[in-house]
Amino acid sequence: MTLRHLRIFTMVYRLGSMSAAAEKLHLSQPAVSTAIREMETYYGVRLFDRLARRLYRTPQGEKMYGYAVHIVSLFDEMEQTMKQPEADLLRVGASITIGGLFLPEWVSQFRNEEPQAQVQVSVRNTGEIEEALLGGELDLAFVEGGVKDPLLCSEPFLKDRLCLLAPNGHPLTGQADVTLQEAARYPFVMREEGSASRSVWEKAMRLQGLSPAILWESVSNTAVLQAVIHGVGLGVLPYRLAKKSLQQGLLCEIPLALPALQRQFRLVYHRHKFFTPTMRAFLELARREAAAGQDETAIS
């Protein structure tokens, strides 16, 4: 059994297709099929079931993947470290809000404290971050909400409060304890469907039997914020992101007649991941900075 077998297997497992894996790895499909067959013969198990020309993961295949992705990732980490010992590379992922709010400051400070380390950051949606962690492309990540795959460990890291925002002069400004029913009478500017902030808000609305009218949606927090400032509609964004605009008087926060809408940011990593001293040092800094800023979720 070779590392080549394991690389091929992990790619087939992730893509669910031998032809797609062959294209990704720049191999012929027969070469990929042969590698999987050799692994199954060697271990005496079925890694995939072939039904109606489709692949389905078996329990043995799921167990194998946990070991294979760890071995491949550890080997790649060794290669990187031994070939470039002076460059200690840390690959950090983040979902969009965290990547915009926290990581720039954390990475800048970490580079000052650990000048020998190189930090490579990838900001994507949570689903893509999950795939990158499973594929060994990232060492750790910070995401909004949770992840689904049991091979990933997820730890609560930081709480974040969402706030209802309105442009200056909106009919709801100056009112206290605004209900969701009152807010639902107005159009909204929101993040894209599936984003953590939108999911939390829509869940609260659904519990009241409400369905807000969304006139504008974007993958960009900044675009949503600017649309609210210019009167396109109400918006729901993290308090930290809106804080500066609120302090400058560019928009207003509408106090709601319900408990604070909070969501949990999480640290995520592969359960078989080996934590290097650089990873531990970065996490120590991030936890310290997160703890120092936690009180910013309080309503001002």
C-alpha cells in the first residue's frame, strides 16, 4: 500500500466519482480504478459499492477515509516542513464574516509575535471550508454555525450578536421594543440564502409565522451595510460589523422585543490533525483576542 493509493482513494471519496477523481489528479480512469481495486484486494474489504454506475461509500470506506486523509495530510506537512524548515506555514480558513471582522487583525498581530511563521488565509463559505479541512488543504478554521462531518471537531469559540439595522429617518427609529411583526412590514436587505446571519433571522421570523420581503441580497457584508445606509431596506448584520457605522450616526439599531439574536462562532479542525507549536501559538492569540472583545456583543 502506497501514498499514491491513499491520494487516489481520498479524491475518489471526496468527489464520489472515479472519472472526476482521474481528471482532478491528471490520471487515466483505468489507473484510478486499478488503485481502488488494489486497495480493496489488499485489505479484503469493499471501499465503495457500485450500483447503477454510481459509487456509494461503504462503512469500511468511511473508516478508511479517516485514516487516509490523516496520513496524506501528515505526509504533506512533513514535506513542507523538511523542505522549507525556515518557513513554518499555517493554513487558516474562515467563513466570510469572521474573515472580514477578526482574521486581518489576528494575522497581523501573529506575524509581529511570530515573524518566522507564514500564515496563509482562505476566506470561503462554511461548506467550502469544511471540504478544505477534510481534504487536508487547511490546518484549522473559524466558521459561523457548525459543520456536519463527524471527522471534524468543532469547539465553541466566540458568541456574536445580530442586530436589526435601519437607515436614519426610518419609521421604526426611535421606537422601543419593536416586534417582529412590525419589522416584517418593511423590505429587507440580507446576506445570501444559507448564510448564518440570514438563517438565524429567518428562523426567528418563521417561529412567528412571518416571511420577510427581501429586495436585495449579497454575499458581501459591506454591500448589505451600504444598502441599509442608503435606505434600500432594513438589514440584519453582526453588531461588530455595524459598530463603526452606528457610532458615526450613519444608521440606527432597532431594539427588538425579544431576546438577543446570538450565534456561535466555532473553531473547526480535523480530528486527526497534529497540532504544531505554530498552530497552538496562533490559537492562543486568537482565544486571547476573542475573550478581550466578547463584551462587544452587549447592546450599547
